[in-house]
Amino acid sequence: MPESKDYLVKAYEYARLATAADTDDQREKLLRMERSYRLLARNADWITATGAFIKDMRERAPRAATQHRRSSGNHFTAKDWRR
């Protein structure tokens, strides 16, 4: 998966091309591409920053669900929803 710096390099390239664009329409398209790549860079940063958290939550989820069912005694099965 590309890193955020790769997306930022592409964003910079589109911004540079936009400054040299011949028409307003072409400039606007290039600026939209720049914004898209900047957004991709932010998303890549978010994924990297939260990857460990998500992994930890996935590992804890089955244990937490099991503990909840044991402690409350009120859990539903697929059979309960068919009534």
C-alpha cells in the first residue's frame, strides 16, 4: 500500500502542473486531482496511526463478547430472532 508521502508527491506534481495550466478548466481539474491526493495522504496517515488500535480491538472483541454473555446471561441466538 502506498504511503502518505507518495500521495503527497503526486499532489505536489498536480499543484505544479496547475500553475502552468493553459485554461481555467484544465487548472481546475488539476487542482481537484491535487486535493484528491492530499486526501489520500491524510487517509493513509490515519490508517497507519490507527492500525495497531484496530488490531487490538479485533483481538479483544471475542473475549469481551464472551465475558458479557457469561456475566449478563441475556444473549440472543439466531433461533431467538426467528420467532
